[in-house]
Amino acid sequence: MKTQFFRSFTALTLVGLMLSLCTSALARNPRSDDLLVQAYSALANANHNYGGHRTYAMNHLKKAGDLLGIHMRGDSPDERYVRQGSSDEQLRAAHSLLRQARLGLRGRPRVEVEDAMDHIARALEVR
């Protein structure tokens, strides 16, 4: 009787532990969602292509958003001209936002955000 009780107790404890680990692995900071959308919008408003790196960064953020169930949106600056310096500042702002958002992410979304950050860094090196 004691052995059966001990086995049941142990099994329930293990199941509870596994569920809590799975839940925490999928959890994210809700603020990260807003930061990702803001960063995507900043990238969308920068109208210099930076050797394709801006577009690659946006694609990575779109993938992260899809994984998290976030709709990424941003206004395209095609109809207006943004000076290179202003465009650079938008990229720096996006990088800073992603640095903050990354802290609240785990798994594949975090990898996509880190890839986007790498492309933004490369974009800022293009002249």
C-alpha cells in the first residue's frame, strides 16, 4: 500500500514538473510583442536597402512574429524620401528595441530576432 502511494505521488510530481517546464519554455514577456512590432515598423520606415540586410532583418522578424502569433505591420516609405542619417537612426532604434525584446523570448523566436539583429548590424556597416 505504501509503495503504491509512493509511486503515484512520484508520478504526479514528475508530471507536474514536466508541465511547468514546458509552460515556462513557451512563455514570453508580453512586452516583447510590442517591442517586435515597433522594431519592424522602424525597419519598414527606413527607405535605404543596405545591401538587402534591412529586408532580411524584416523577414526574420516576420518569421518570429508568425511563430508568436503577432501580426507585423509597418508603413512603406516608398512615396517619400528619408535621408540616409535618419534611416540609419531608425535601424539603430530597431536594433535597440530588439535587444530588449530578445530578453523575453525563448526558442526559435529568439533565434529569429538574433538573426534580425545580425542583419541590422551588417546593414549599418553598408555605405
